[in-house]
Amino acid sequence: MRLQSLLICAFLTGISLAETFSHVVKSLGSNGPVKVTDNNYQEVMANEDYSLVLFITASSPRIGCVLCTEVMPKYSQLASSYYKNLRASGVLNVKDDGLKNEDLELNKSKFVIAYADLSDAPEFFKILGINSVPKVYYYDPRKAMDAANPTDQYRFAGDDIPQRMSGWIMSHSSKSDPELFHIIETPDYQSMMANVFAFLVALFVLYKKSDRLMQVVFNKKLWRACCMILVILLCSGYMYNRIRQTEFTGHTQEGLPVYFAPSQQSQYAAETQIVSVIYAFAAVGVIVIADTVNRAVNPKHRFSIIVVCLVVVYFAYAYLMACFKAKNQGYPFSLMSVF
Amino acid sequence: MLYSVDKEGYVRVDSSLLVAFKLLLETAIFVSISFAAISSRLFSVIRFESIIHEFDPWFNFRATKYLVSHSFYQFLNWFDDKTWYPLGRVTGGTLYPGLMVTSSVLYHFLHKIGLPIDVRNICVLLAPAFSSITSLATFLLTWEISDTVKGLRYRKTSAFFAAFFMSIVPGYISRSVAGSYDNEAIAITLLMVTFYLWIKSVRLGSVFYASLTAITYFYMVSAWGGYVFITNMIPLHVFILLLMGRFNYKLYTSYCTWYVLGTVMSMQIPFVGFLPIRSNDHMSALGVFGLLQFVLVANYLKRILSPEKFHRLMIASGSIVLTLGIAGLVLATKIGIIAPWTGRFYSLWDTSYAKIHIPIIASVSEHQPTPWASFFFDMNFLVWLFPVGVFICFQDLSDEAVFIIVYSVLASYFSGVMIRLILTLSPVVCVCGGLTVGKLCSIYMDFKDIFNSKAQKVSGAIFDTFSKLLVTSSLIFYLYYYVYHCTWVTSNAYSSPSVVLASRNPDGSSTIIDDFREAYYWLRMNTADDSKVMAWWDYGYQIGGMADRTTFVDNNTWNNTHIATVGKAMAVDERQSEVIMRRLGVDYVLVIFGGVLGYSGDDINKFLWMVRISEGIWPDEVSERNYFTPGGAYRVDDLATPAMKNSLMYKMSYYRFGDLFQGRDAMDRVRQQRLSAQYAEHINLDVLEEVFTSENWIVRIYKLKDQDTFGRDLIDLGEQKRHQLGKKALRKKTRSKPELDIRI
């Protein structure tokens, strides 16, 4: 009895695990590449009658993989046009007769295009045993269970246009149909509509409220504030964070946050915030001393304002130097010791 | 009488004496600023000697020597067959000649007046000399600006402060120390002079100043590729003035004169050619030129037409011009008349583009974005005076102040994107800092009231005096500290020639490591004149300049494929590499190896770039992955991957490295990895033979062996030889080697 139930179990799992091409495409592949997660990887990787193309990526900014984010849209374009072509060609509508197709070359030519992102599939990544991204793996039919050993691996070459990738995919089977890989350029109607709408709204506002708007546009104080904020931000390394997509803070080995990167050539995003605030304090202090203070009529008030501003400027500057000293150990000067 | 004492006891001085005294003082201040500017740039000359620094300056130096000994036209038509062998390089047409022409003119002039100064010394000292002119130009520019800013009682004070800041600001010193003979050395000077003349011509609306602007602009175009900055700055200034409704005939005159003359003149530079009417970088200047004509006509029509008619005409013609303009631009780009954004500019907007598509650009650290610490390092307290200066410029918002505002915002964006462009930011930071300090001085450094008995009686005067004293003293403190900071930065960070290295002996005494020049001198003296030396591109200019031998690739990275070929020859095994080297016609191979000394800028650390760049061309034959262990580590010891161990670069670096340690494990001091003695002994080379290794092993030179007389394979021969040598003989051989003494 027990043996029987065990057998049934084995049989059932066998069925549910071994996925067929049409099932995968119908259930998972809709508009883009099939997304492999910790929940479904066992199903997808059990490729009974299709070959699997797997793009392994890490889109999270913490990893800071520029190439991943660069390649992903091209890859999804490739996948979506492939699936679209597949649906149009009617291959999928052929009834699954339950019989297993044993023609290996034909099976090979049926590709499932999938991707796995580190943040969605940490378990799966352990199985893959990967230490660098991005990668594109190709598995022959029935070979994908052994996920860590792909049949072939794609080499990135800088100009990874979809055509180059699809050529690589097709090269694995003599029966693959180039028609299926014809790239369909799908214009992004949604964003186009949104842009047109935003433009129209802007035009309407411009037309209706032009007087009010002109007041804002010709407001000198607004422009002044904008320029100063822009200059302060740019001088405190804002562009560095944007280009490098740096982490907000670092971590010690005990997991405590570290706000200042130890080297002069790198920084965390938190540093930009701290430093820009310091700059702002110092600059405003000097502006008050140089400009606004003369509006105070009472000499005593004037004196106290100046003293306060000088102290603020001094401490802002001293703190800035302490921050810099934390990054550049050899720096010999300091106005006060903070760290 | 020059002075007299009046009844109340005051000394009355004649005004002419005062003027003379003022002039004397100003001259004295100027001389001291120039002195500070020049002397702070001489650290490297005093510490080392009068020597050209780094890499690019060596090429400029070589080109200058060529220009001095040949005529100008020969220079323009110079085809250099000593680089990029066997392709050669059309050098005359692909360089900015301004720098070389400047120094050769100086050279000939000095020789005419009887000062026979060596070309090298002129080249070394050109940058410091020009830096003092930069301070002068900054002075003039700030003077013009401060003229238009309210509340500055002593205009010259701010100008002097700006000049003083400019003279020692590290952001500028980084590119202009003695020996850094690069285009930027004179380009920043020209930038400031051009901007000064531009401001002057906008103020006066004079054709004379506008033509002078065009002439300095031409000089700038001939000197540095960064002239595009001016080409976009001036139109942007004009455009913003137009948007603010500040059109006037002064603006029209100066812009049109500058644009027409400047464009025609800039096209005379062979390297620039027809770019000014083709590339998109220059289109804004053309567009503003057209717009100005349009505004001029509109201005005229406004006077002669009724308001209604004018309004209708404006709308009609405006829409026509807009549609025509856009259509024309799109059409011309489609057909290919206008070049798309050039690569250099593209990397300004989107650095990740360059990183992926052009590995060579990514491998140059100058193209990295700037963290905040670099801003502080290069500008010290000016970095927080800078926004205050922008604030002051907004107070009165004169045409000239608008220029400074536009310049500040634009330059801070560019310098944030690319660390190299801090250079263009530092002048405006100095101007803004000068304005701020000048303003503070005009309010708080005025102590006349103390001596005025009437003012003393006003209540609270004592508080004012106190606050003045406080502000003045803290200002002086910050300035004092600024000087210390700049000196420290210059002496520690920017004064190393990188050709000669400074180091310390174990006992603390300083020593100089001169391996590069030793090796280049060896090449010059011991190899045939026409021998070809293969090395990674970083050293191309130096080999050309110091050793005077033909190179395959150099720092002018114009041919990626050729660089990749050299990279491949280094990255693959001996057998494949021999084929490549024979095909290229290599005689000698030069590698930089820092493992003995701990010099981290060596070729093994740059090796991954060679692999990456050649992988871009031959993805099937070279793969970066193969040079990392399965664990993802970059190893050079016993556990290195086979691809790594077999690569020519690895073998050349570690060949006979074990011998240094006399039976103990060999230690690579850069990568902190230990090569076991048995393993290190078995690193062998068959197609190359070692001909020279410098004192500290930094430079190693190998000669490609001649092909075997009987047509046998060199590697097979080596194998046989090693086989014949029994273990005993091998041991005996290593023991009988002379003792090697290394100085570290």
C-alpha cells in the first residue's frame, strides 16, 4: 500500500515537474521573457521538450550592474517579439496530444526565453552558483535540471543588439525558424500618450494662467534659489551618486551603518546629503554676514547676528574638514576633532 | 610740494603721489601673486629635476622638438612613422598645434634675444609661466564683473582676491605644475582671456574687443579640444540675455563679430576643419547667430509697424521659422550632412554609455564622475564661498553677472560628471570667491570710523567695531588656512612626475627610483635605430619621447583594433603570441612589473584591460572569465588559472622572479601573493629572451628570438632542452647563479 502511494506520488511529481513547451509559454510567457523566481524555477528548469535560454541579471542598484540594466530592455524586446511571432504563427495552437515528441532537433528549436533576477530568486541563484552577472545561459532540452552547468553561454560584446543575441540563440538548433526572431518594434504607446497629455495640460495651463506663470518665471528670487541649490548639490557629488548608483550607506562587519566611505575616490549617497547641508549652512552664514545683516538697525542686534553666523560658519567648516579627514587619513589639518 | 601738513595736523598728500603709490602697490601685489603662482608649481623641479611628467606631455615634447627643428608647414604635414607601426600616424593633422607653436615661438624669440634656453626647459616651465598670466586674466575678468555689482566699494579688492585664489587653487595646479606640458597648461589661460575680452566687448559693444575675443578663441581652438566649452558658453549667455529681454545693439555687434570671425578662423586648424559647420556641438552657436538676426529684424519692425500688425507678423513668422528649423535639422542629420554628437561629448552626457561601448574610455580614470571630496580637495573653502558669489551676482543681475551665473551652473554640472573638468570649474569658483571676499572686505575691513571722532560718539559704535574685528580676523584665518591647504595638496598630490618615483629606504632616508629612464636609456643606446618595441599603450609616448624607438600603440588611442591586437599578443599563450608578434614585426617587448618593489601601477594590474579590450574584438579567443579562478579571484600565484599562467604577460612578468629569493618562496608585493619556490622556478619563456631588467625590476625588456635556422619550433626546442637538463643539473645551474642584490 505504502509502496503504491509512493509510486503514485513519484508519478505525479514526474508529470508536474516535466514541463512541456506549450504549457510554459501559455501559463508564464505573456508579453516578455518568462520570469524565473524561487517559486517556479523547479517547473521551468524541468524542460522536457524545449530548450531554455536564461538571462541571469541583478537589477537592484545595490549590485550596481550597469550592463544588466542596459541589456534587459533589449532582451525583453527580443523575448516579447519572439512570443508574439510564436502566437501569430500558430505553433502554439497545435493540440498537445500528450505524446512526447522525441525529435531532438525539433525540440531544440522550441525556445523558452526566460530571465532570473537576483532579488526575486536568491535560492535559485545559490543553485546556479554564480558570482558575476549578467550572463545568458542556454540549456538543451532536459539539461536544465542541472542548472549550474549550461550547455552554452553567451558572450557579451558591448554592442549586444537583439539581432546578435537571437543569432546566437538560433545557432543551437538547425531547425530554428529565423522568422520567429523577427524583432517587432513596439512603440511605447502608454508613455507616448502620457507625454502628449502632459504637454497638452502644460499648454492649457500656460494659456489660462499665463500671467501668474510669468510672475513665477520672472521671479528673481526663485531663480537665485534654484541656481544656488543646483551649484551646492553638484559640488557635493550629486552626479557621482547618479552615475554610479551608490549605496546610501556602507556597513561595518557588525552591520552598523557607515556614512563615510573610507577613500577619497568614492562616496556613499548619505555623504552628499550631509555635505550639501554643511555647504548650505556655511553659505547662508556668509550671505547673512555680507548682505542681510545691514538691515538690522540696532547695533547690538547686528553684533549678535554676526557672532552667531560666524560661529555657525566656523563649525560647519570644522565639521567639513573632519569629514574630509575621515576620508583622507593623511590630511594634516583640522579645526576640531569629531571622529 | 608733494605733501604738506595743514593747520589741524593732518598730512595732506599730493594726488599724483597717491596715484603713483597706488600703482606701485598694485604692481607689488601682482608680482607677489605671480611669484606665488610660479613658485608653488616648482615642487617637482626642486625635488626631482627639470623633467617632463607623465605620458601625454612626452608626446607634446616630442612634437615640439620636431617643430623646433623643422618648418611650420613640415610640422603640419608631419607623418609619423615611428608610432602605430606599421600604420603610422598623420600626426600633423590630428593634433592641436597651439601648445607646440607657443613654445617654439618662445624658443626662437629667446634665442634671438640671446638667451639660449633648451627646448626641454621651455616646455617644463611653460605651464607655471602661463599660470601667472591666468591670474592676471582672472583679475581683469573679476574687475569687469565687480564693476557691475552693487555694494562693492573697492572693486579692485575682489579682483585681487580672485587673482590670488586663482594663482594657487589646486584644481588648476593639478594640470599646470612645472613639467606637466599638456594642452591644458595654456588652455585655461586662453579660456580666461577669451572670457574677459568677451565681457569687455559685451559691455562696450566694440568691434575691436569682439575681434580680439575671436582671435583668442582661435588660439584656444588651436590649443585644446575643450574649446567646445567656449563655443557653447558664449551662445548660451547671449541666448539667456535674449530670453530676459535684454537685446541691444552692443550684444548684437559683439556676438556677430565673434561668431563670424571665430568660426572662420577656427576652421583653419586642420584637426578642426569643417566641424564648426557640421557637428552638433557647434550648432548652438550657429542657432543663436540666426536667432539674433531674427530678433534684430523684429526689433526694427516693431518700431515701424502698429502693435496689432506686429503681433500677427510675429506669430506667423515665428511658427514658420520654428517648423523650417526643426525640419531642416532633422533632414540634415538624416542625410548625414551634420555629424551626430561626437563620442567625446556623448560621454559627457551619459558616462555609462562610454563605459559599455568604449572600453578604452572607461579604462582612463579621468573620465570618472567626481565625488565631493575631490571638490573640497581642489578648492578648499572656496567651495562654500562659491554659492555666495552666485548669490551676489544675482543681486544686480547685470549682463556680465548673468555670464558668471551661467558659467557657474554649467561648469559645476560638467565637473560633477567628469573629474577632469574641475579644471574649467576652478576659474569661476575663484571669481565667485573673490567677489564674496571683496564684498566682506568692503563692509568689514573699513576701519576709518575708529579714527573719526564724530563717528565714535554714535551709540553702539563699539559693537560695530567689534563685529568688524571678528569678521576680519576669521576671514584672515580662513585665507591663511587656504594657503596651507593649497601648499599641502600641491606638494603631496600634484607634484610627482610619475616617470621618476620617490621612495624611502628602510632607515627612513629618501631615495629616488629611476627605473623608467634607466630602461628607456638602455633601449636608446643598445638597440638598432629602427627596432620596434611592443608595450601596452600607456608607455607609447614615453618610449617615443625618451627611447626614440618605434612603438605599436600609444596614448593617442585612435585605433582600437591595433590596441586590441597588442592586448591579445600579451593575453594569449606563447605559441599564438609568437604568430601575432612575427606578423606585427616586433623586435622587443617591454613590460612594467611592480612585484619586487610594490609599484601598483604595473602591467599585471592593467592586464584585465588588455584582456577586455581584445575580448571586444575576438570574443571567441580571449575571455576575461578564464583569467579569474573559479572562486572569482584574481590570482598570480600557484593557484592562478591556466590561461593566466600561460599568458605572455604573466610569463614575462614572473620569468626568473623566483631567483631573487634564493630558494625561498617568491613574494609579489603588489598583490600580496606568494609563489612557491618550485613553481616560480618553472616559469619559462621560449620565444623571447630577457635582455634587460632595470634596477628594481620595474621595467623588463625582452627580445623576440630569431626564427630557428633549421625551421624548428622554438617552443619545442625549449621543451627538449629542459628535458635534457636533469633535475640535478637544473639545481646546480640555479645554485651557480651570481647573487642578486636588490635595493628596495
